[in-house]
Amino acid sequence: MEIALQNGCIFVMEGTLLPPALRFEGQSYSDGWRLLKSVKSDEVDLRARNCGWNYFFVGNAMRRTVVGFGRPWSLRRATEQLLAETRRNAFNSMELTGIKTRQFFGLHWVRVAAHSRSLQKSCHLKDISARRRDAAMTQRIPSVERI
């Protein structure tokens, strides 16, 4: 069954160490990413601030365009490419901010825009090397409850 994606969908990297107040119900989406169910970014931000964490928004949008024979396949492929870029930049969350689709001659053209997000305790957005170091450290901590 294909998961319905829409503007405002939030993805969080599986294995991210979070306090209990920031554990949201979700389902596995793609290679280490969870799609949060029925949660929008303002709710994640509010809950993060209430427990002393921050939910950073990175201003530069990432965009991917995929052409394929089916809308669900094209949308999933574009989203997976954006999630891969988010992982390369060592962010632990992503928000879909724009989905445009067109169809012509049986081909589906899908353009997806997204913004990287960072859910972290620090009030300063860490540089990429610090984010990568934190991600590597969380993978080594045994028996910790993860998202």
C-alpha cells in the first residue's frame, strides 16, 4: 500500500535519540526514515520547546523533479532523493513543502520541494561535522530507546 504524501509531511531519521515528549507515532517510509502520522511542524516545534529542545528550519529549499510512468512511483522516487540529500547534510528531519504533478502522454512529471530540519537539544544549529559526529555517536549507544 502506497503512503499518501502531501505538503507538510514530516520525516524523522530512525535511531534519533529523543526525549519521551518528542516521540511521535509514525511508520517506516524509506531506508532509515519514519513518516510521522498526523503531525505538522508547528506541533513538533511546540513540543520541542516545551521540553527544552529546538526544531530548526533550514531556509534553502531542496527540489527534485522525476518523470515516470506512475505518479506514486515518481513521487516516492523524488522524496527518496530528498531524504538522501538530507542524510548527506547530516540533518535528522525533513519537511515536504511543495508537491506539483502533471501528466502528459502517459508520463507523470512530479516536482517535490522540501526543507531540512534539525531536532536537537542545543539552541544553536550545529555545523555539518558536529551533526555527523552526533549521528555517529547515537548509533553506538546500546539499549537506548530510539524513535
